Amino acid sequence: MSQLIFPDDSTVKRDIIETGRRMYARGFASANDGNISGRTAEGYIWATPSGVSKGFMTEDMLVKLDLDGNVLEGNMKPSSEIKMHLKIYRELPGAGGVCHAHPPVSTAFAAAGIPLNKALLQEAVVLLGVIPVAPYALPGSESLAESVVPYCHDYNGLLLEHHGAVAWAGDVIHAFYRLESIEYNATVAMYTKMMGIERPLKNSQIDELLTLRPAWGVTAGGRPEGRDD
């Protein structure tokens, strides 16, 4: 993930609110589930508050923090899982947005401990790659934050065991796009399992698709599993 010029406060806050509405409308976050954050041009983080539905947030509810988790602006408490977001930002200087939610099919894979590691779709090989399962950790804990560290440099998102999914990108909207892609590919994987046919791309086809990543600005994702030619 290359170094980016991040947006100003107003743009980050607008994108968080819009992403929250989309997340709620898609059924990715029931009740008060999920959390969203974005990095500003000044290097600060705007994050969603604790205990508020992502579909009904307003900008005055958002909380501004530094990378150490100190609250700089806002009257509400930040999400209990902000530690995970901050860990990702500290590990990835190019990350400008993080989205965590509980999309139902992805979360079913997370509950089963099954990674999304088969090369089933062309676009997923290029733009998303492998989505591993990070080991179980208590929500909101330092252990949860640490659980993402072994994966965040090499991948574009994770399943959190018995919890949900998280994705990151250069900005908030693209982090949400990756979360949507995780759910879509989990749904396709589920259907192929129900059909009793798992037919990944050939290894030579995967090799060819991986050559497209640099042109599409994708620098991580690993290599999904394929089948012999």
C-alpha cells in the first residue's frame, strides 16, 4: 500500500457517515454493531462512537483521535474496537480507512474458521486475494488489535474468528468496497460448497491474473489456491 495524500476532516467525516448508512442498509451491521474510521491529511483519525447504529449516525457523534488513542474532539466514547483500527494505521502508513462489520456470510466463515483462500473469481484474485482467519480474541481487547498484525501487511482484509470481518484501504469508501467484496466472495464460496463443486481457477490462470495487480494499484493479497492445469 503506497503512501497517499489523505482527505481533510470534512471529507473523512462525510465518508464515514455515508459508509455507515450503506453498511446498515446492506445488513452488515445489526443494531449497534460494526465500526468505521478514517485518517485525515493531518494524520488524525475520525472514528464512529460506541453504542450507536451505523445507519443513524450524524457527524457530531464522531470522535477524533490521535494514533495513540487520545480523544481530541467529540463528546462521545469511541468504539471499543478502536484499538484494532489504530493498530492497522500504525502498521500501514498508507491506510486511510478501516471498516469492521458482521456481514452474515463472511461471519459464518469466520465462525467456522474457514478462510476465503480459493481462486473462484477473476476479480477477487486481482483486487482482493486471500482473506485469512485471524485467531479468536476478546472484542475490544489489545489481543484483538494484536491479532491483525501478522496479516495486515500481506492481505487486504481478514475474517475475525467467531466475530466478523475487517478491511482496510487508502480511504474509507474503498475500505468498505473491500468489505463488500469479502461478503460477495464468501457468498459465492458458500454456494459452490452447497452445490458440492469447488472448481477454482487453474494455477496458470492465477499466475496471469496476478500480473494485473500492479496496474490496478493492488500491492497485497497473497496467492489464492488454484487447481492443476
